Amino acid sequence: MTDLSKDAPIRHAGPLVTHKWIMDTSSAQHVYKGQPMIIDQDVDTLYVRGYVDATTVAATDVCVGIAMEEKEVAASAAETTEIVVAVGPSIIGFKSTVFDNADLGKTVYMSDSGTLSETAGDNPQIGKLVAVEGGYAFVELTTPQICTGA
């Protein structure tokens, strides 16, 4: 797949734990529901950005969770726009064919903002696979967390 260009079809199982984060405005960004949110230490050490494939995730960057709403900010706007993000221990279901039940317990990464992956590389780690059903892979978020595997 490729980076999201619209809200992702996501589900959640059990209680949904969320946190509001302020969005970084060092450059314009359009975030979609289902997109991983990170603190990219090379860009801004305080505020969150939507993860896209072009982002190089460093071992000191922080994956804070999964966007639960679509939001946009303009470059250089006041850094006051909040976005609701699902955080651990929420269980989020992503439409995916990457995993099956033989993969339960594996660590899950996002290789772009719309694709689950087993590969660390420079991808943000989002959690652990806990179920696969109905075309959705359910991931127990371990966020916020430092992306040490990057």
C-alpha cells in the first residue's frame, strides 16, 4: 500500500484510551484517521507529526499512537491545534492482509501510514498483534514509546 490519502477504516476492541497532542506546524501537514503519530526529534521535540513513508524514523523518535481523527495544520500556524490519538493499551484493528493468526504476538510496525509491517527498519513500532479477524489485524498499542528498533 501507500501513505493514506483519506481516513483509514479502523476498529477498536475493548476500552479505547486516548490522549490529545498538539500538532507541529514547522511545515504543513494533513493527518488522517488511522495514521501513526510521532514526535520526530529532528523536526520538533515537543509536538506531533503524522508519520509518512518519507519520514526517516530515528532511534530517539517517539511513536505516540494512532490518530483517531482527520486534522490539518498550515505551516507556521500557532502550535495550538490538538489531535486525538489512541495510545496503549488500546487495541486498534487495521484493515490488513499482512498478518494471520500464526503471527499472533509479533511486533507490529507501520511501513507507511497505511500499511502494517513486521520490519523495524526506519518504521515506527506501534505494538503487538493480538488477533486477526474479518480482514482486520488487531494491534495492542505499546505507545507512547521510543522507536529504539529504528
